Amino acid sequence: MKPLPKLLTAIAVLLLAVTAGIYLQSAPAHDQSTMSAVAKPLLDAVIQNAKAKHTASVIFLHGLGDSGAGWAGIAPMLANALPHVKWIFPNAPVQPVTLNMGMRMPSWYDIYSLDREQAKQDEKGMLESASKIQDLINNEVEKHGIPTDRIVVGGFSQGSAISLLTLVTSPVKLAAIVALSGYLPLTAKFDDLHKAVNDQTPVWMGHGDSDEVVAYKWGLQSAEFLKEKGYSVDFNTYRWMGHSANDQELMDLTMFLKNVIP
């Protein structure tokens, strides 16, 4: 029966998309006393306040089918190394995902196919999500007094794609962009979307060479594309790692963050 492979693929994508969330939730539980929800009309989010004086913020976006809580475990893990950092883990809106037979789930944009070379991209959804992340950036500036060049935007998988799109489209200078197991979308529209303010903003990318969802070559191609456009990109390969994160990647990420938001 022809529908069966599509069904299995969709289920596999849904399960693999939350792999990192499951992995990270095995970390020590976060301090619930410091958690709060971001008030609407901003995106709902899990917040981990800075352990010391708040002088920098990291906005980190989860992958398909996950939630902010799925990644919030990294905040207490990194709190001693980055005590001045406030972590914001926004929740993607729940919407139908074409690849998963129209099932509704947390998603930053619609996905039509795993074949990136052939599939159309949900430009409208991607740009809407990037705009919502910009609102979070603006809120950190206006309500918490954090300069934009002390704000990092990062993410995993789908969240990584929106983070890289934010690099290209944001009208304000950011401290850095972090992209784990993701790729830069809408490259054909780069010249139309590009704003030069972040041309010198450092980009840190991490990708497993055994990624079974977002192909390793997509991440590598995105890094090369950005380098060709003049961006400074640090692309890190993790041997045998699938669509997930591991301790070494988080250690490397911590060192990067200590450098860009000391």
C-alpha cells in the first residue's frame, strides 16, 4: 500500500524531532521558582532567570513537536558558567504539518517534504515566526534594558532554521546566532530578505554527521552559503550523532556563549 511509507516517515519525523528534548530532560530539573510564562501577545515561553545580575539573554527555539520545556534543562546545566544570562524558551504555535499528514503539533512553520532540494518552503510561516522572535528581542530591550548586542538567538532543528533566518532578517544587531542540527531556509530569497546589520554577527553551528532528519549536508551547505555571503560561521561536526544534542556539543556551545556574551 502506497500510504504506508508516508505514514512511517511522518511518525519517524515526529519521534526524532523531539529526541533532543527527551535527552535534555534527563538533566537536573530546573528551579521552578524562577520560571514564568511570557505574557501575551508575545509567544508563551519558559523563562529561566539569570542566577546573578541579568546582563545578557539567550532566546532558544525548540524543534518540531517539542516545546520550550523540552530544552529548558540546559539553562540550569549552564547556569554556573553563564550566571548573568537569562534564558527564554518560547513555544511554537500549534498548527497542522503537511509532512505528518496534517496532524496539529507545535511547529514554527509547515513542512511539506524531507527532500529540501525539491520541496517548496513555507515562506509565510517562516517569516511570521521570525517576526515573533523579533518581538521577544524587542521585549528584552524595552522591558529589561538588555542591549540587542547582548542577545543571542538560537535553536534546534526547525528552531535552528528560524534562528538563521533571524540572522538575515533582523533589523537590530545581535550578539550571536546559534544553530543546532538545522539549515538556512529561503536562500533563493536571500537578497530580498537580507538586512546588513548582522553581517558581522558570529554564527555557531553544530550538526551530527549521522543526522537522519535534517541531513548533515544541509547544515554544511548552509554554513558555506553564509560564508560566501561574508558571515563568520563556526561549523562544528559531531561524529556519529543523529538528530539530537550531546554533552560535547553543549560544552562547545557554552564556550562560544562565554566569548560572545561574557
